[in-house]
Amino acid sequence: DAKTTQPPSMDCAEGRAANLPCNHSTISGNEYVYWYRQIHSQGPQYIIHGLKNNETNEMASLIITEDRKSSTLILPHATLRDTAVYYCIVRVATGANSKLTFGKGITLSVRP
Amino acid sequence: DGGITQSPKYLFRKEGQNVTLSCEQNLNHDAMYWYRQDPGQGLRLIYYSQIVNDFQKGDIAEGYSVSREKKESFPLTVTSAQKNPTAFYLCASSIVAGPNQPQHFGDGTRLSIL
């Protein structure tokens, strides 16, 4: 499985954009990049995913570099409720057992 | 509201006892999954099911069993053979099994040993 590397933590001010980086230099051509977040004692929440194009939905934007070796999750206007652990995952693209392998993630703290 | 419901939220098991964790979804998803999360660690796949009456072992299936008799239900039994069952158990579902289909999670069941 391609491995991801994320800094352990970061913070940002409420109302500002939060840019969460992820390195996945060993990603294969058919592997997707997924982002989830988890607030303490709750289940992970799906945010966004992509293959090679940039993606945007109501929650966030995903920017994938042209060589696909890194990506950035952008929360355009962070709120206090966005404080959570964010997981960047490269998803194995083989077969039906396309499991999600969560690493340690990055703890985002949004300050007032 | 559509979603995934796990119950109970907290569960205690005595030594030598089997316990069953419930997972129900009303999203009309074909695929369902069970993961285990230990403190400070990522998720590990226990079992998954692509369709009714079919399920496959994940990475850590020993000491667990599942059934998939209905599309909306995928209960997990933690048997007495599972020697370290204390963990946070998460159920997920997706429209179908595959790398381009997001898995959506319930809010988990926290299992502890008495």
C-alpha cells in the first residue's frame, strides 16, 4: 500500500482557510487519495476523494499535484467545529476489498 | 434521516462471553464493513460484505464472526476467542465495494472488558 506522510498537527484562525498537506510519493497510477476526519469518540467522516484532478465539494477542495506525489486539503473558511484529526489515505485499487488504511493523521486546531 | 446506526454505544463483556454489536443502514448500500480502532492507532479491517449472504475476512478476523442475512444489517459477534477485545468498533457502508466509492461510518461501539 502506498504510504502517506502528514505533519502531526497544525492550527489556523477561525474564518481563515486551513491547508492540510499530505505526501504520498509512492502512490500508484490507479490509487485514489481520500480524506476523512474524526472528532473524538465519533466515527470518521468522509470529506472528499480524487484520482488526479482537483476536486471540490460543499465541505472542501482537494488539490493533487501533477505528479500525484502530494496533495492538499483546503477547508476554505475554518470554524471551531472543524477541529479534528484529519486522515489522508491512499486507497488500494485492487479488488473488492478496497479497505481504508488510516495512519496517525494530522490534528487540526481551529482557534477563535 | 439516512445513515448508519450502531448500537449500543458502550458495551461491557465478561470473560468467556460472546457479545454482538449491531450495525444497521438505510442508505440502500450493498457493501458493509467492520473496522476496529485501538487508542492512538488507525483502523484495521475485520470483515466486509459486498452483498447479502456473502462476507469475507479482513486483516484481523480471528475471534470475530459476522452474518449478512439482510441488506441493511451486518452484525458483528466478538467471541470469547478474541483475547483482546477492548477497542472502538466502527461499521461502514458504501454503495458498492470499490476504490472509487466512499465508505460512510457509524458513530461506533466502545467495547470494554469487565
